[in-house]
Amino acid sequence: MRTPLIKNVCVWHVWFFVIPVLILVCSRSAFPANESTQSLFSLMQPASKASQSDRASPYLGTQLKDPQVQGTILARGDGNLLTDSHPLVDLALEQGVTVRVRKLRFAEQSGIKIWTGEVQSLGARQTRADTSLDLSREAPLDPQNLAILIVHDGAITGTVTVDGQAYEIVPVEGGRVAISKMAKSTTAGALDDSPPHAITASAGSKSLNDGAERARSGSVRILTVYSNDVKRAYADPVALGIARFENFKAIAMASGVTVNYENAGVEHLNYDESPQSGCSDMDCLALQLSEVRRRSQSIQIERKAHVVVGLVALRVTLRGCGLAGSIGARHVRDSIAYACAGEAVTYAHELGHVLAAHHGENKPYPYASPYCQNSVQPFWQTIMAYCESGGTVVSLFSNPARTYQGLPTGIAGQSDNARAISTWSPTISALFPPPDPTGAPIASGFVELGQKDLPFSGERATLNAKASRNPGVDALQFEWSQLEGAPAAVIDNSQSDMAVAHFPEVQVPTDYRFRLTVKNATGAVDTTVASVRVYPRTLGDACENVAPWDPAQVYSVPGQPVSYQGNLYRLIVPASGSSARRAPAVWSGLVAPMNWRLIKTCDDARTLQQRLAAVDHWARVNRDAPVTVGLQQQLHNLLAQLRMDWPVPAAAGRLRPIEFESKNCVVKDVANPLHRRCAAAIQRADGDHADAVHLGSSGR
């Protein structure tokens, strides 16, 4: 991790980064000396003066408090100048510093304008005029002299770099913009942010050397997310996220990375960042990354984003502000990174890790290292490097086939981040198939029961449809309705992926069935059914002359027995707080009784044969149903309510198992090689029921 770190990952719509040869030619030609231009900004006064009257301005305050900001000046901006018809603009960035920028690319989507330009640089002109330098392999775009400007609702956000000096531009209060001069990126005192999950590629892995191979790898979709803290600190975090993503794309293209990157969006996550105190620097960063991972999982799946980059506002250590979940992600869980919202270079650096760029170790490829240029003064280093020789950080991934100011940016077979990123691209793009806007959705729902939401009269349960999936990227529409059960339950938020069912008073155990219907923007529909058994609150008869549970009594003696609904329970650990007066309760289907162990059933009307028949019936009804989290949960609830334990791991059969859940046997699955073993277990338990696969009885 470098200081300032590379944090902030932005995601928007799909824009392929393809710059025609014409732009390359123009970018190497001289800027017209006499062509008239207009100034994008009119400078006002330094923020140190304005801050006396802006103490209640949170957006400006963010710039003044940022340790990476060397100085801030306020200005008025004219976003109308950033159009396709304006090829040149002048940018006043601070007193005495005004640069001319030539448009390289313009795009507009959903009302947001993206204007990318080349900064006219004295240093760049001198380099090009030096006839002793071979510039034939020079990067086609100079990221050290680049302007990326976003216009959203008339306000301007962006990053401008002049001879390596970065300026951040963000809208603040009063229709103004703050132009902040950033500290130059350095590795001095920075924390090594190498992720723990660096993967070594197999010996047979090959490079992407031809167009056909690159085409098979597919595009990589990057989603940028931001917290409540970022929303409070920046007036336009969406535009900021787009700017970060566009800056990364420019760096990748200039470096010779042969991958198409698409913006999967910039999304707000409704959470407040945790301060992460009492931990080491690296542990605090890891905790911050875990928080972003936990909050972004569902939207990553919904958007089919191959990588998520989180923008954060809280700096948990002064030695860096960003971390990646892996070096060369192989799983969705590891395709995550984050960076401080104000640091464009850190965003690109951490994203580079996820895409397979390393600091120095030969992972995932022997050529995945960065480059340290320490042979010619002034020294410099590529964006992933931590060079002992120091030097300015140049926003390029190492690549021996590209030069910067006439000097190579890598070493063949050793320092070639661009090749590593391009080679790993098929692995990243395989994490999700391309979005299919014409595909039908998949409904997956279950009744979620927890320790505090047991299925009893007068209680409630969550109808969870979050596992439903859509092949496209549009939002799904949900509808929960009741199919069975009387008296009827009341469903709150029935058109949500998390509805709530309120159960009435029942006198006998009653089965409730709910239908989930999902629909996407194309009108395609899918349905599934979730069920739960609701129990009456009657205490039932005493079991073996043991007194029934008394709701007015607090049970505090471990081993103390009670009767409840015809079952005999024994206290394991005394409860406390709101749980102190809870009944021993039938297993909810998700967790065991809170503090009680079921000893025996005294008046269970169902024999083992009857209980197995109920599971048999469920299996027949659902034999052709798609395997989903919801389907597995339905089986879990059914077996729990029939008081049937899960089998031992040694009986590893299947209910068409899905990822992160493993069930052991399926009823009447003669194709299962463990069928005989399961049947034998049934015979031991009940004598002659070899036609039903053992699901683990409790011997009752």
C-alpha cells in the first residue's frame, strides 16, 4: 500500500476503452498555439481563507481535512464547455498554473458526460523534442498528463494530472468546486498491502498473445460501491466513482493491457463505516475490507460484476488506505478491493492486485512484478512497485514492450504487470457469465426462522427471497402470496425480497405455504413455494410426571427437567436477558432450542414410518424443482419439525447438493451409491423401511 494510496473503485455503464489510432497521432502532435479556447474554471480564493465562512460545509471540510491534500482553492466551473464540440479547454488549477487540455474522448450516458483529455505539458514537449530518444514504443496515452472530467447535473468532478502532479476536483457547497493539489504518490513509510491470497498459476498457463484468445476471455465488469460516510463527505460520489473507473481504464490502456473493462455501476451501500480500533495496521485494513465485502455481496451477484471496489471515507491507519482481497482472484469472495475515496492512484493499485498484478513476488505468474527505473535520473517506478531506490510513481503497469519518456517500463519475463493482468483475464471474466437481458429469472425463497422468530401462534417469520437470481442486470420484482394455512397469515412488504409473515393463533400444528413470484424487466416470470409449520402455544400434558414449563418461572439450575408440548426437556445453560422466559420450543429449523436439550417424546402421534412418509412425499413433489438455497432450507425446516436429525458426515449422499450446503441422503434415490447404507440405517431404526433413505432419526 502506498501513500497516498490507490483507493476508490468506480463502476458505471458499459464503455469499452478503445482509442483509435487517430487519437494516438493527434496526442503526439503539437497543440495549436493560436487556437482560441475558453477557461473551464474561474478561480476564487484559497480554501484556507474561505473556510472561515464555510465551517458548516462538510464537502469542503473533507478536502481541508484530507492528509493527502497540500492545498485547496475554490472556483466556479462551466460544465457546458465539456462537450464533444469543444476539442480544447484551459484549466486554471491554482494561482499561476493554467494548462491547456486537448479532448481525446467524449461519452455521454444517462445524462452523465465523460470528457477525457491530454494535458499540454512542458516536460512532455521537451521529451518529444529530444531526437536521441526512441519513442516508437511510447505509451499512446501519458497518464502523467491526463484529464478525466465528469459532468453530472451540471457539477464537475474529476482528476487532472500535470507532469505527475495530481489535482482532485470535486463539487462543494454553493455551486462551487474545490480544486485540491494532492501529495505526490510515494512508497516511503507505506505499509505493504500484499493480499494473503496470491495464487500461483499452473505451469501450463499461457499468455494472451492473439485476438481470438482475448475475445474468449470476455469483458470484465467492475462495480464501484460507497458507504454512508462517503455520501456525507462528497457531494457527488457517483461522479467520483465514474472518474476513478475511467482513470483506471486509461492507465490499463496506456500500459498495453489487452482487456475490455466495463463499468457495472456506482452504487450506494447503506452502512456506516466502523472505526476499527485496537488492531494492528494490517488487521485494521483487513477488517475494513471484510466490511466492504460483507455489505456488497448481494449487489455484486445482482449486477454480475466480476470485481467490486469500495470507496471509503474513514482512514484506519496513516500508513495506507486500501487493500485487495487477492492477487489474481479465482472466486467471487476474493474479487474485492477498497480505497479511500479521494485517492485515484490507490484505486487503480488495489484493483490491479485483484486482476493479478503483484508488488514483487512471482505470483500468479513469474512475470507479474512491477518495475523500478533506477538507472537514469530522475528515478521512477510503475504503479504497483515498492522500490528501495524511491522515485516518482508513474501511473503505468509494468510492460517491457512500452516505454515512458523513452525508457522501458518493464523487463521481459520478469516485470510485466500488463501481461499478467491480460493473461489472468479469462479467470476473472469466468466468475460470472455475460448478462443475458432475455433470460428468465430464477425464484428462490424460504421461510427464515431464527432463535427469536420461532414458528408459534402470534409470532412472525421472514419470507426470504434474496437468493433469487436474474440473468440480466435489471432489478427483479417480487410478490409473496399465501397458498395454504388457516387462519390466514398477514404478509407485510409482500412485494419485497424480504417480506414478513405474521402468524395467527392456531389450536393444532398448522402448515402454511407461500408462493414467491419473481419477474424481470422483460416480463419473464418464475415461481417457487416455501412452507413452514406453525405450532400452538399450549403447554400440553406432563411427560413422565415432570411438571410442565411455567412461563412465569425463570429456570436457572442446569439439568432441571420440564415438560413442554408432550416432550421432555432438560436445561443446558441458564438463559439471560430477554431469553430467560422462553419456552423449550420445537426446533425452529435453523437453530436448536436455545438452552434446552430434548430428552424424549412422550405423546408423539407420528411413528418413524409416518415421518419418513412425509419426507417421501416432499421429495416426490420437489423431485424436478431447481436446486436453490430456498429448496434446501425447506427440507431443513421439514426435517427439523419432524424431529429428524441430519445424518452423520460419513453418509455423504445428496439432495442434489449446492454450494455451501451439504445434505447427506435423498429419499428413494436409488441412483445414489450410498442408498443401501442409508436403507440399512433405516432398518436398524425401524425394522423394515428400506424403501426410504435414512435421514437420521432421533430414535423416537
